[in-house]
Amino acid sequence: MSTAGSDSSPDTGRMRSVITITAASGHGGTITPANRQPVGYGLSKMFVMRPWAGYAIRDIEVDGVSIGPVTMYMFTNLTEDHTIRATFEKKRPGAGPGKEDAPCCRD
């Protein structure tokens, strides 16, 4: 979870009241909510990543750092802007009925 950051605006020294989280996803799935999300200073925001049929989550990056293939991420006690990006990969067909598909190929 992310909690570190600057408490004031670099231009004025005043405390910011709105933080922006920029959320994006690659081909093969979605991140919700998407795009630029305004969040009140000190508050939290949850993001949910969902692959399309036939795809799996490859990786989630928060502020450019991989956190692995998670399906949810919560930013807490927001004090600075952040980014979150989801990437997805195609699954290869399973080995039979009742077996889960495994990640296969990179787009």
C-alpha cells in the first residue's frame, strides 16, 4: 500500500486537497475505475483488475514498480499523485475439463 509522499504543493507550500491517481490497462482486460481519478487528500481508493475471457493478469505496476498479478489494489492515506497499470496475457487452453487455463503467450 502506498502512504508516503509530499504534504504540500511545490509552488505554494499549501496543502493539496485533491490527489490524482492515473489508472491504465493494456489489451486483454480492464482496470476499474480507469483514467484519472481525483481522490481527497488522506483518503483511500480501491482499484479492481479483470482480464477478458481467454486472458490472465500478467502484472500490475504501481508508480512503475511491479507488485505482481493481483486482482485488487488499495491506495491508502493518499498524500501524492500515483499511477497504476495493468497488463494482461493470453491463456493457453487447459489440459482438459475442470482444469484451469494457464497463462501462455505475451501479446
